[in-house]
Amino acid sequence: MKKITLIFGFFSFFSFSAIAQQLPQYSQYLLNKYVINPASAGTENYFLGQTNYRSQWDGIKDAPRTYILSVNGPLNDAMGIGGYLFSDVTGPTRRTGFSLSYAYHVRLNSDIKLSMAINGGLLQYSVDGSEITFADPDDNLNSPSQESNLFPDAGFSLYLYGDNFFFGASAPQLIRNQLDFDNSIKDPTGRLTSHYFITGGYTYSINSDFDIEPSMLLKYVQPVPLSYELSLRGLYKKTAWLGFSYRRSDALILLLGYTLQQNLSIGYSYDIIQSDIQNYSSGSHEIMLSVKFNKKKTTLKDIEE
């Protein structure tokens, strides 16, 4: 049976105090705001179904592969609902989960609204001991079998928005559960860590055909230093887009996409690695598909005081 060395995959799963984040990473955060901030559900006049596939660090065996499916939209004029499923596979480890959310929107004035959301779901962390070979022969598995932990999860988020801007703050994975793999690993250590995300963006209208959208994403997971991502996207007739992002100490990112018949969109991103991993990988790829459906006649943006 195929074996892999623990240096890459296994420590990325259990050494939680040293990793940047335990939740999946996305380069197209601006196109799938809901996954980062569930309070964005219901800010448009339609439901939005999206799926993302990310192949990270192409060329490295057993590197992360992430799949996600999300749906969100307005329940009525002041409420939004949504949910997502994800699977994040790295070598012998797998993280899967789902989350459902409810958002309530409040009009602050004629131009600005505030959405507040809660979300909850389940997370499953699995390890396949049969796929692990330790570099240190003294660090042995208790059992070369597959073992899983299942935990509840909860989060809270805020989303301030208007016709041409948004600003959000979210805290997923608030329940800091202890991982327990006593049957497979001798003296395992690991705990789920709270994450904190801040997002923001603004749309500048150049003329009737062209818009420019600068945006940013801040990520904090204790005790790792604050990470940030800065993006700039140009849109032509709100149909085609081209953009670039910079992720601190990690990658330069190319973004492009196109919308067909105002309902179906496809986006692609390519990460040009800037860290030492570039010596082993040609980059990371991400594909996004989205579809708008169940469009309503009124939107939260149309609500009058």
C-alpha cells in the first residue's frame, strides 16, 4: 500500500499551534463572500449557488485539495439564509463539514444596511494511519487504521453594506474542541482554534462600461501573525473581469472570469507562489462556478425606512 512521509501532510493536520489557519483557503474570496462571511446571505435579490475546487501546490504529492458547495439568498426583505458543504483533503488527513446560517438585516440609514448572522454545523476530522510513515521510527502509530472525530461548530458574523461597498467581520469555528485520536496516535495533541476574518471592498464606476473593485481580506489565528490579502479587480459591463491579488508572504494571484446571460459565471485563479514552496510546486489552481436563481422583484437594497 502506498505510504507517505509525515513531514508534509500529517504535521499540517496536528501541529495546530504553528499553522496559519485550519479552515480551507480560497483565492476567490471576493466572488464567494458567503463562505468567509455568512452575514452576506440575503444582500442580493436572488439565490446564489456556488461550487469551488482548489488544487493547492501543484506538483507536490498529497498536497491539499479543497471542494466546496454553497447556497445562500434572501428569505424575505429582512432575512437571509444559506449553507455550505466542504471537504479538505491533505495526504492521510481529511476535514469535512457543513454549516447552516441565518442572517437578519437592519437599515441604518437610506444608504447603509447592517446584517448580523449566526451559523452552526458539524466538522469531521479524519486520519488514515495506513497512509503514514514517520520519519522518526520511534514515533509509531498505535493502529494503522482510519479514525475520525466529529464536532459541533458555530460562528458569528457582521456585514455592513451599501450599493457600492461592503465591510464584514466573521468568527467561524468558535467552539474550540479538543482532537482525540488515541486509538491511532500515541499522545496526540491538537485543538480547534478560533478564526477571525475581516473583509472589505468598494466598487468605483469609471464609466457605463468599466468598474474597478479594490478589496482586502485580513485573517488572524492565534498565535500566528496577522495575514492579509489585497486584491484589485476590473470589470467590463459587469460581465468579464480580470484582477490580481497579493497574499502576504505566500503568493501573487491572477484572477479572471466571465458571466453568461447574467446568471451563470465561471471564475479561475492561479497562485504564483512566492514562498520557499516555489522550489517544489508550480503554483495553485482554483475554479469557481456560480448560478443565480429564484430572483425576486425586490431586494434588501430597495427597502425604504
